[in-house]
Amino acid sequence: MQKTKNTIAERIADFLKRFPPFEVLKPDQLLEIAGGVKVVYAQKGETIFKQDDTGHSQFYVVHKGAVSIQRKDDEVVATLDKCDEGDIFGLRPLFAHENYMMSAITDEESILYAIPIDTFKPIVKKNYRVGQFLIENFASNTETPYSREHRGKLYSDEEMVQNTAELYELQPVRYVKKIISCSKDEPVSKAAKMMSENSVGSILVIENDIPLGILTDKDIRNNIAIGLFPIDAPVKEIMSSPVICYPKGLTIAQAQVAMMKHKISHICITKDGTPHSKAIGIVSEHDIVVSQGNNPAVLVKAIQRANKTKTLKSIRGRIMHLLNGFIQQDIPMTHVSRIMFELNDATIKRVLERSIKKMPSPPPTRFAWMSLGSQGRKEQLLHTDQDNAIVFEDVPDNIKEETRAYYIQLAKKANKGLNNIGYDYCNADMMARNPKWCLSLSEWKEQFTNWMTQPGDDEILLCSIFFDYDISYGDIELTNQIADHIFELSDNNQLFLTALASSALRNPSPLGFFRQFLVESNGEYKDFFDLKKRAIMPITDAGRLLILQHKIKNINNTAERFEKLAELEPQNKELYLSCSYTAKALSKFRTKQGLLHNDTGRFIELDTLSKEEKIKLKRCFKTVSEVQELIKLRFKVHSFI
Amino acid sequence: MIRFFKRKPSNHPDFWKKYEALFQVKPPEYVGDNRFVILDTEATGFDFKKDRVLCIGAVSLQSNVIDISEVFEIYIEQEKFNPETVKIHGIIKNDKVKTFTEEEALVQFLDYIGNSVLVAHHANFDITMINQMLKRLRLPKLKNRVLDTMTLYRATRINSNLIDRDKNYSLDQVAENLNISVKDRHTAAGDAMITAIAFLKILTKLNKKEKGKLKDLFRVR
């Protein structure tokens, strides 16, 4: 039989069948649904439907991106759920013939599949299991009235969105479904190996799906490590038994109390809540703490344990939450930027570790992953573009390209991983996957020699980007050698310093003749004020130039650079300290704006600023032009200014 | 009124007359009100004269929605067997897909595109190949306005001396940079879908969606 072909509908069917309830449908039913799909593209912050709107003729499945489900009660907006890949939303009202009870807003650029209810309904009627799924899904509303009703999954993953604080303890505990288990006769050494491979603190001892006991870090410490039992003793000798079991639906408060009462750190979730039925999950104290706390130490630990990009992404969400709290509580910027730096750094390290693991072989040489720009200066608070580069150890010429190819492949994975977490690709391809920025040690030295001995405009721009590097992963020896090389080159290199100075002055004062703000005159951000270009970059450039003149290594943070300068040049102490203050104030300002608008905070709509904020900003600008004056005099820059 | 050149009485077939008539209406002013047809062709090679189109895939886009029930995918009968085209023949044979003559394919294609704006990656190739098909039927060239996602994408790159502005970007590179999955590379419909998603993302980057004016898109370079 001949038929017309619809490749795209087939692909959509392939996607849908990975998720409930579509997974139980027959291929022809799936294809019928897929053939009627409308692919909807929505940019970040777009409203798909609004609370109280009448139901659309279709419901939605997230293909790419993420959607927040929000409900507004008495002017308070609460985010009840986040849907990501494969999740369904906006279906229940269509069955109940109601208006939407909540709004759906995209968290990021998203692609959604809209499925017309008219093609879906008949299939539900015909298919018992689909109906059953929907009933279970809708019925779970009764416990937490709104939170789960639009959700497409029966079980949620281990890590989820931040919950509203008041009700937190009464929410059902989230458990890990992927149980790490062994049999009772397994030697302890083998069980311990499984635990460390999976980075977990406990292993369930199972016989015919029934939990017999549990072996934890503590059991191993108290029995094997102190020599009570040999390392190859069978697990049953030292495991804790019986296991404390509960049914699913256990609340967080209950779980905590149970753990305290029994002095244990793990609870097993079984089908009927007794140790005599099938084990379906594990709740650990660690998971509860992690889900509860947005404290930096817990987050770092969570990052280090994360085994999925998705988990890292959800941790990033919580980091933003933490940042918001810091800013609201007026924590000093110095502390905030250090903590955020550490968290970013841990994330990048984890992404690198995971990328290396995915490579077919371990790295052939020593290498270092350098973060450039704001992360290099320890000033990255919000998600901005990723700028990075790789340096690898010198190898003989005949295997150099082969070695580079390895690192480019690694960089492709790492760049993509970072992008998936939320660090956008760099528009200028200033990334390690670009062969231009994946160089051996002597190639980097040569590169800097070229830039610094023939400083044209582009060379200076590249220098200023690459000077502020920070090693995120790998061998510090390599990056130190680059730094030493740079200092050698800049020594008495008047030509270079003058060129760098004039580039530090390339963005003139942000205020116009009448002391009004200068706004962008064209492009996407017409009539916005470009905070980065007009205020943050000039002060950053100034700090870099002045510190380079003093040959100070390993201080990349602009505020810290000026503090050091104040120490080194007592005659300019006052100006430098106000520069340091300005750098921090601008960074805070940008962060606040970014959090407010869920973007990088670079472009500011002046109308949204209060009078006080405008005055504060103008005060910062005054410092910027004062330090620019100093540079002009010191480096004798007069051309074109 | 004096006519210097006497117009030949049109002896074009009805389907062409119908298509031609659609262009008497002016296109809507705003991007969001226009229908776009994003297309891709698979051909036996790159020679406009010798090579033939094997398959045309296209999706239509209106106000940010791509309707899958309106996907266009047509396979064209080949006069002689060409070893280059084994892959497509494989598709046709294995999936028992119906094939059409060039004329039948064009009738359906013109009906599908109407007066929509056409979008393709490296559009010149696809449009020329289709114009060659028309020429073989003694018909004029396509009348639709055409956008090239290559040119549009290049405009989203920042204006910096560090980037070669004249660089050519393949669909794979564009997809990688815009984070689009490339599962269906090298089937016409699959490529058209990837191009369509890229087109939407580029429009967002250029800030030309919805309220942007259509004519501004043709000025991008």
C-alpha cells in the first residue's frame, strides 16, 4: 500500500511515547495525535494561558524549555509547579469544562506541543490505562489542592522546585526511585564499591524485592573500619535490620521525626509501608536537608553529587533563590560575590568532571579550563554568557592536532552542558570549543606575545578578556606559567600599557552634557541604559590596567583590585577606595535589576528607577570619570579623547 | 494607454493562473500577521541544470505556531535510476511512499505555498532548483518573496571585528549554536522543521517578532 509520509509527525510521536500517558498508546493512535499537533514557540516570560481564561481547544506538552504554573490569590503570586520536558499542563480544565485555575508562563525560551483536545478525548475513552492515569493524576489534587493538578507525572524526580515555606513540612517527601541494592550474601567490599560508584550513603539489601536490611556508611565505619569484621564479610553480618519502612505520601515532617526517633538516616518506602512489601524508594536525611535548605554548603554538596544536567539546572534555580535572599537582606556584596563565585565554580567543575567521564578516554595530558570575563573576575552573579578557554600541556608536534581534537571534543560537551544549565553561548564564540581558544601552553604564550607587542584595537580587547582568567578545573601550574609570561611582557612595555589605557577610556562618561543618562540609540535595547558598557566595563578596565602596572597576580576581582591599589598607592587611597565601593555598588545594582527582570541585568529601563537609585548611580559615574582622569594623566593618553 | 510590449496571451495552465492571482494582494505589514513557508529540498546534486529535486519538505508558520497537520512532504519520481539517490529510494521503497511527477508535485506545492513568504537555509539553492522545475514546464519563476536564514542568522552575531562577518554558517552550525536538536538532518521535512525553529529563534534575537515589520526582515544583511 502506498501512503503519504509525514516525517515530522513520526518524530513527534517518537518524543511523546517516552512520556505518560502516551507511552501506553498504540503506534497508530500516537501518529494520529502527533499529526494534529501544533508546535508553539514561546520566548522567555510569555504567557501561554492566564488564570480565569476560558480553556483553549488544546492542552500542552513541553518539548523543550520550562513552564511555570502560577496561581494568584489576593495579589499574592505563588509558583505551584514547574513543567519541563515531557510534562503535560492545561489538560484538566478541558475535561472539567472549567476556566483555567492558574496561569502558565514560560521560564525560558520554550517549544511546546499543543494537542487538540478533540483528537485526544476519543483515545482516552478507548484506552483504559490512559483514563486511569488521568484519574490518578487529577485525584492527587485532594492533598495539596493546586500544586499537582496540572502535572504530567505520577512520580516526581528526586529534586524539585523550591516550595512555599509555610507548608513545607507538610508536603509529601520526595524519594529516590532508583534504588541501589544488593543481596544479603554480597561481600561488604563489593557493596561499598557500588555505593561509591553511585555516590550514595546507603545500599538496600533486598531479597525478592522485599527490603531485608540496609547498609550505611555508618555500619561500615563501625564494623569494618575498626576491625570487627573483615572487608569481605557478607553484607548480612553488619547490615541494619529490620529496615524502617513507610508508605509513599509520607510528609517531610513525619520523615524527620521518624529518623530522629530511630536514630537513622535512611527510610525505605515500600508499597504498603511495611517491610514485607516491595521496596519502591529511599528517603535519606541528606535529600531532605538538600530539598529544604538553600544554604550554600548544602548546595555545593548537591552540585558535587549531581548526576544529571537536569539536577544541576534545578540547583541553579535554587542558587538564584539564595542570591535573591542575600540581596534583600542587604548582605555585603563582597560576601555575596564570593559565595556566588564558589557555587558557580563548583557547577563548572562538576560539568567538567561529567564531560570528562563521557569522553572515550581520560585526558591525554595535563590541562586547565580557564573561565574568562566576569566569572574569571569572580563577579558573575547572574547567568551571563559563558566565556572560557583551554590550555593543555605542550606535546610533540606530530600529536599536537590529535591532542587538540581531544580537548575540542571535551569542550563541546562542557560548553553544551553549561548551556543546558543556563549559561548562554558566547555570541563572539569566546569558548573553549572554538579551536582558536583551545591551545597548548606555548601557543598561548605566543598568542599573548603577539597581542602585547602589536597592540591594535582587537588585540587589546582580546587581552582584556583573557587577562581576567581564573582556573576552574585542572592544573594550576599551566595557568601560572601564562601569568608569569604576561608580566614579563608587560614589564616596561610602554606601548602596550598606553594602548590598554586608551582602551580603558574607550567608553566615555555615561552622562550627557546636561547630566542626563545616555541611552542606547538603536538596536534591540533602544532607549535602555547599558549599565555594563557605560559603567561596569570602564571601572573593570581601569582596575585591570592599574593592577597590571603593579604586577599583582591572582587578584582578579575589581573591588579587591582597588583595595590592593589603595594599599600600594597611599596618595590615591581615597579615590581607589571609592572605586572599590563603586565596583561593588554597580554589581549589586546589576544583580537587583537582573533578578527583577529575570535577565542579565545589563540593560536598564530608566523609567523604572527611583529618584534615589538614579542619584546613587550618578555618584558611581562620578568616580568612574575621576579614575579615567587619573589614567589619562598617568599613561599620557591624549589621542582621540 | 499605449502598450509598448504586447503581452502574450497567457496560455499557462489554470493552477498557475490561480497562484499568480494571489499576488495582487499586498502582504500584511507586520511579521506576526504573515504566513511563512519554511522549506528544504533534497536533490541529486548541486548542478542546477543536470540535477533533479528528489523531495520537497515544508512547514508553515503563522503567529509562532507550526501546524503539524499542515506539513508538506512530497517525493518526486525520477526518470532514471541514479546511484546518488539510493537513500531517498530507500525511504520510498521501505516505507512504500507514494511518488509524484514533477508537474503533480508543483501543482501541490504552489497550492501549498500560495503567496506566503518563503524561508530556507541557503535559500538560493532550493529556490533555483524549484525554478528549474518550473522552467521545464515552461512556467515563469516563483513569485514569492524569499528570506534566507543564513543571512538572518549572521545578523544576530554581535558586530565585532573578531567575527568574520562573511562567514557561511551551515544548518548544522546554526542548529548547534541555537541549541536545536538535529535528529532529522537530511530529510527534507526534518531540515525544514529545524530551519523553522531556527527562524523563530532568530526572529526573537532580532526582536522582529509579532509587531516587527515584514519589510525590515528583507533589509537585514
